[in-house]
Amino acid sequence: MNTKLFVGNLSFKTTEQQLEEAFSRSGKVVSVAIPTDRETGRKRGFGFVEMETAEAADAAVREFNGQTLDGRQIVVNPSRPREAAPKRNNW
């Protein structure tokens, strides 16, 4: 299993520190990222948590998927590689 997790349906108020504190209950957290919109700077409602081991990542999915964080029921899944963007035709 991948050690990087996708965390969806985050509150726009959730911080990277809060995610790290919560997920550290399942094991050592290597990194946390919550992307923001380039134009507005507003959080996009999802994030990524990288755990130290596959076992810790698996435990985090079991523990947090469907649980409430900051008033929102979050979704936690193993992260999938980003698919290549389709080529645009510049006519």
C-alpha cells in the first residue's frame, strides 16, 4: 500500500497542523499538504497526508475514513498518481 493518503471533504478551516496531530494517532506522519486555489488562495477542501510506513497508512484509513473532523465527515483513501492532463489543441 502507498504511504500517501488522500483526505477529502475537509473543512476550509482545517489546518495542516490539525491534520498532522489527528493522523499521528495512527503512526508517524512524514508530511501534510492542503492545496489552495492559485487565484483566490482559498483552501480546496482536500489534502494529502504521507505516513512513514504502509502499515501506518493502512491504520489511518481504517481509523479516519468516515470520521468527523472539524465538523465534516472526511474521506480517507490511498492516494493515486495524478493522471496526465489531456493535451489541448491550440487552434
